[in-house]
Amino acid sequence: MSLDGPSGADVRNFAASRANPSRVYATDFHAGMFVSRDRGASWQPLRDGLGIPGGNPSLLTVTLDPVDEAVLYTGNSDGLFKSVDSGASWERILNGIIPWETAVNPADHNRLIVGATTGIFSSTDGGTNWNFDCPGYIYCVRFNPLHPDTVFAYDTTAGGLRSPAAGASWSLLSPPLPAGRILRRGDP
């Protein structure tokens, strides 16, 4: 079967719009970012500003802003990218990292936490400025939707981490989660 869109060989992540359920985004490790506006019946590439073609299409994640779904985040070994127009164009907002996942605070969409191969990074201004918060190989990050100042992360070496201060400080979970690779929502 052939699709006009993601190759299907290595789709890394999906994000579906809550406001418009027909809209679905997918990252394909070999072909880049795609959008479907008809629940997956057809797909269009979203590559302007991502350095594709000629760059690295190996996109690992896609995150929709829960407040403004026109704002998207994705990343690869070229850094973290942001779109403010539903993926029509992209701007690199964080260089020198390989992001596995971006979490957006559900109470304040300017607060971002990025889990990357070198650690945890945070921004309080929508990605204009960044802090390095914690070293590690951070595979996933999530804000607690009921207590948005609480963030959980998973370090493949150390295990589960928790921040009660919106990412400003981190500690290991007790009892600990095992170290190693765990599957995120959307992983194969």
C-alpha cells in the first residue's frame, strides 16, 4: 500500500487536534512532518523552515499547544522548531539539542519543558529564552493536568523524575521507576 504522506516505515509520533478532530499531525523519521486534514485519508508535507530537503528529516516528536493549536513544536538533531501557523512555516527556537519530547503547561502555554538527549530545558516565554534544568537522557516529559506546576520526566539512565516547581528543580521518584527505555504514548 502506498500513502501520499508518511512512509509508514518509521512514524515516530502523532498529535490530533481537539478543536478540529479531522486534523492529525505525524512525524516520519525518514520523510519529515505531515498533516492530514481529513482524518488520515490524505497527507501533505509541512517542511518549510525545517531544513528539509537537504537537511535532517528525522523528526522525533510533535506537540500541539493546548491553548492555541496553531502553535506546534517538533525537533530533530538540528534542534527544536516552533510553528505559529499550523505547520505552514517553522522557526528553530533551540539549537544544539536532540529533543525527544516537548510539554506545554496546560495553565500557561508560554511555559515549555523539553526532554532531550542531554537533559531537561525549560522556557517561560514560549521558547524565546531557555534554561538548562537537569542533565540526563530525557525520553519523555509531562505536565500534570490537574496540578500544572508538577512535571514528570523519564531519564533512561536514572529513571523517573518529578518537579513540583514547574521544572525549576528535579528529584528522583520514590519508589523509583526502573531505568532503561520505556514506551511513550505513540511509540511503536
